[in-house]
Amino acid sequence: MVVELDGSQHYEEDSIKKDTERTKFLESCGLFVIRIPNNEVNNNFRGVCEYIDLRVKQSLSQLR
């Protein structure tokens, strides 16, 4: 699992393209990427942690 905290520059056209390419590469390596905007971390830290925890649990349940 890869957790990316994205600042506002990640929503610009060029960055979106680069992020998409990087995500495809990481997924080809067997990883999955979740992206979380920086402002969510600042404004909803607990919710972000709960979301990451949920995704980790989902990922682990698929291994069983």
C-alpha cells in the first residue's frame, strides 16, 4: 500500500498526468495507491486515519 498526501499542485493538469503514470507503475508492482489531500489531513486527521485503517483491513482480508 502506498499512501500519498497530495498538495494543491497535484490537481494541476500536468501533475494529474504524472500521478496517473506513477500510480499505474506502482500498481504494476503489486501495490495499491490511496491519495489523500493535504487539507483533509489538516481538517480531518482522525477521519483520514480511520480511512487508512479501513483500507489496510480490506487489503489484509483479501490475503486470507
